[in-house]
Amino acid sequence: MAIVQLIEPEVKDLGGFVARRSLPYPHRQMVGPFIFFDHLGPSVLPPNKGIDVRPHPHINLATLTYLFDGSIMHRDSLGIVQEIQPGAVNWMTAGKGIVHSERSPDFDRLNEATIHGIQTWIALPVEYEETDPWFTHYPAETLPTWNENNVTIKLIAGEAHGYTSPVKVFSPILYLDGVLAPNGHFTIPTDYSERAVYSVTEGISINDEPLEAYRLAILESGHEVKVSATDAARCIVIGGEPLGTRYKWWNFVSSRPERIEKAKADWRDCRFATVPDETESIPLPEVVTEANPL
């Protein structure tokens, strides 16, 4: 049995566009270091309407944004302003604390625009949780991309199939984008103890068993797995090595519950750095329902 758990994501409305959240899940908090997995869209935004995620804080994690279509403008408390477009990577290490906003670029608001992509949060090893925050943008052409058996594979982060992504990571990680032509297939290596496949579209099969669209399939450890498609399809593969228990509350992730309590107080009392040229922020919620370890 290649699939040991099948996760149907929770569908969330993020203000005009849909996000399907697969992680954290009540009975599966993480896959390797991945503690948050959102499939954004595909959503079509009408003219004069865009994404406006106001400034909000993070600690003790890294965020990775990867788009299939559309663009997002990142601004953070380090003063960095960076637009991300399809195929590129925005990696933000929160470390001891960072604040950022995510909005549609002004140009995209003039016309109808599509937004479609994946946003993940990656837990940091304990020794790096309080590192200084930093941000790096990796253009699409810098990421290893190859073709095999009618599949175009882009290595977003980590190592696979003899390739290494330039994206700086803190622990062993697997993250790739597979675009399958009809009758395309590829294998997922056994190098990582935790692995999963997310079906961005219909048409994906795992060891010849069909996988419904928008599902995160947790794979059995230690066995090579074949991903295939009879028609054009797309999937994301994630994996890595477990880091131990992590606690998540709202936008905060840490190995220490008391660190999250401090971050809550710091955000409530305006002790985080601010994002230049931003006058709004998301207030600390009163209640958050989270999938913490069971």
C-alpha cells in the first residue's frame, strides 16, 4: 500500500480567493519539516480587485511561496520589496521574528488576474529557530529543471534525482513540481523518511491508483513510488526528515509553547518591527483553532 493516509484539505476563503489547507491536519501535523501547506486558487480576480494580506508576524519558521500563475508583491520588516512570478521562489526565514505583507502588484489590479500557487511553512531545527530573519528570492531559471518520461520536473528545494536546488534550507528536504504530459511518469526516491504527493489537478495516479484532485497523499516510508498520468496533469511532491514536536498558533510556530506566548504578547503590544510604507496590520486573533500534536 503506497498511500498510508489521504488528506482532504480544508477550504478557506481568504478574501476573494480560495485556499485549500492540507497541513496541519488533526492526525498529521507535519510531513518532514513542512508544517503548513496551502494550495492557493486557481482564482480569477476581477479588475480593481487584488490580494491584500496585511502585515502579520512569524517566528521560528521559514515560508516558501511558489506560483503557477499570477504574481504577488512581498514586503517585509527588513525593508525588502520583491515581486514573485510563476516558477520562482520567495524564501523568508522568520527566525526570531519578522513581519510581512502580501499584495497584488498595482499593474495586476488594472485587469482581470489569476492567482494560483502553493504556499508552505517549513519548521526550523531547534538550533536555528532564533536565527536572524532574512529573505532570498530565487528566479525561476536558477532552479534545476529536467525532463524524463514525458514529465517536466522542477526542483523547488532540496535534493532529488541527482540535482540540488540553490534554495538554502536548514534540514533535509524534498520539494518538487511535476508537470506530466499524457502517459508521463516519474519515481519518488526513498532518500527521505517522510514523503507526500499533492494532486494539483485531476489525472494523477500513485502506483497506478488514481488520486483525486486536491488531495495530499502521505506515502509509505522506504518504498519507491511511481507517479503517473494518462492525461496532462500536475502534482507537488514534499518530504524530508521529522524535526520533533512543533506547536502552531495562528502565524507562530515553535518547539516551545512559551515562545509562542511571548510572540503573542509582542504582537499585541506592538513590539515587532514594522513594514515600511505599510499602515495596516492584522490584529492578534482572540481565538485560534489549531491542529497541534495529538
